Amino acid sequence: MKKKLCPCYSGLPYADCCGVFHSGMPAPDAEKLMRSRYSAYALRLADYVLATWHPSTRPESLGFEQGRQPKWLGLEVRRHVPDGDRAEVEFVARFRAGGPTQQMRETSRFVREDGRWCYVDGDVGA
């Protein structure tokens, strides 16, 4: 039986990739956290996305329950720049939201607190 590939486009089985982080294991670096958050968006795991968002910038909800959500179609990590307990990850995500395929470029900022990486914010289109 073929294992389901991870939505983060790592080429690994979900259970061996983002699945371990969605099950509670902390991501070892900002790039793996960003990939697991992308997978969580694709799988509609709002609790995981919110739990990995820094409290200083975290929204109350993601609106997954409101109407149609984009279908996530691909992820390309362009750059991962670790700097101690801070890091940046630049990526391009492809999606479809009822029309033609679009892409979102973002440079995301992460911080590690108490041994866990959190998404802080990002510059879209950067």
C-alpha cells in the first residue's frame, strides 16, 4: 500500500514528515515549522496553525469555517535563514480559490521560545 505524500511537497510520506509535528512533536527548525503550517492549512488543521502562531500576532480564528477556502497546490521553499532563536523562511505557495491558479510569495519571520518555534509575521509579496 502506497503511503500518502505530505502536503508540504517534501516528497516524504505525511506520517514521516508534517504528521509528526501535527501530532505534537516540536519542529526542529523554522523551515520545518513553516512546512508543517502549510500542510495544516492544506488539511484545515486550524488548531495547529493557531498553536504555532506567536501570541503577540495570533488572530482569534482563521475563518476555515466560513465559506470556501483555497485549495493549496504546491510549496517551494526558496530560502531558510536561521539566526539563533530567530529565523526567516522565504517561500512560494500555489493555490486555487475558485479561478485560475495563483501564487503567494512570503518572507516569514519565526522565533524560538521555550524550545518551540513560532510564526511571528511575514511580508507577502516579498
